[in-house]
Amino acid sequence: GENVEQHPSTLSVQEGDSAVIKCTYSDSASNYFPWYKQELGKRPQLIIDIRSNVGEKKDQRIAVTLNKTAKHFSLHITETQPEDSAVYFCAAKTDSWGKLQFGAGTQVVVTP
Amino acid sequence: GAGVSQTPSNKVTEKGKYVELRCDPISGHTALYWYRQSLGQGPEFLIYFQGTGAADDSGLPNDRFFAVRPEGSVSTLKIQRTERGDSAVYLCASSFPGLPHNEQFFGPGTRLTVL
């Protein structure tokens, strides 16, 4: 089955700097890659996603890139703000209705 | 309600007891998923329903875990003979065919503690 690895496990950045989180997946059939943000004690919320026929997608300060050949994808947050502090999870899915396979998460701390 | 809801928000039980966790999906969402999230980990898939039937139950760890969705809406996750290792946050998510990429919307979770 699919295996998703995520790095780093923790990331500390100064406000205004960029943050990058990287994930790799094992199943070449995976075709959908969402990123979820989870604040302490709250539910995971989708912040951006990308399908396998697209190499990059951007939404304001966040962007995701996908390299299908290398089977890795990354989340980029620019101009970080304290409210970006949270745990971020990458995930992968192989079919439309199937389960999401999550990475272990990255704790991002943005210091003012 | 506007989102997925789960009850109870917290459940403390003793080892060996039976528990039921409830999920109310977003109205009209045909797909419903259960995940389990241990401390410091990502959500781990348990089971998903398409309508009333379990389409994939490959994530259920053993036969102490069972889930139902009798009317294709509310779902109940049932855990028999609970063990301390079952302690986790149990998340429910729902989705609908018209959503882009069948986005899964998560509930707030039920924190289960087995003493």
C-alpha cells in the first residue's frame, strides 16, 4: 500500500521568512495530494491540494509543487505569520473515493 | 449544521469496556470516513462508507472494531473490549461527488482515553 513520509518533523521560522515541508510517496498510482493544517485541539483543514497532472499550484502565500518522477511533493509558505503556526500534514490518495494516506506531520512554529 | 459533528468530544473508559463513537456528516455527503490519530502522528485510515455499505474496511486494526451507517447518514464506530492502545483521537470525515477532488471535510474528533 501507499506510504507517505514527511520532513521535517518540526520547523521553526522567523516571521516573514519562508517555510518548506517535503513529502515523498511510494505508490506511483497516487494522483491526488492534499495538504491539511491542524491547529492544537482542532480538526484538520484542507489548505491546498494538487492533482498529478499539475506540477505546481499557488494560492496567495502558499504553494505546492509535485514531482511525479521522483514521487515527491512540497508545501511552500512565504512571508510566514504567527497564525501560520500549526501542524501541517501532507497526504496522498490513489482513487477518487479512497482513503487518504497521511504523513506524520510537521510542527511549524513562527516566531515574531 | 454546517460541518461534520462528532459526539462525544471526549470519552474516558476503562480497559475492557465497550464504547460507541458517533459521526454526523455534512448533510447530503454520501461518503464517510473514519480515521484514528495518535499523539504526534497523522490520521490513520480505519474504514470508509459509500452510502450504507463499507467500501473499504482495510484499516480496522482487528475484530474489536466495527462501524455501521444504517441509513447512509450518521455513522457509529464501535469498539469492544477496549485496550489502552486504543487511546487516540477518532476523526470522522465526509465527502460528496460534486466536490473538487472529493475533498474530505473533517469533524472535530472524539478523544478516547482508555484507563
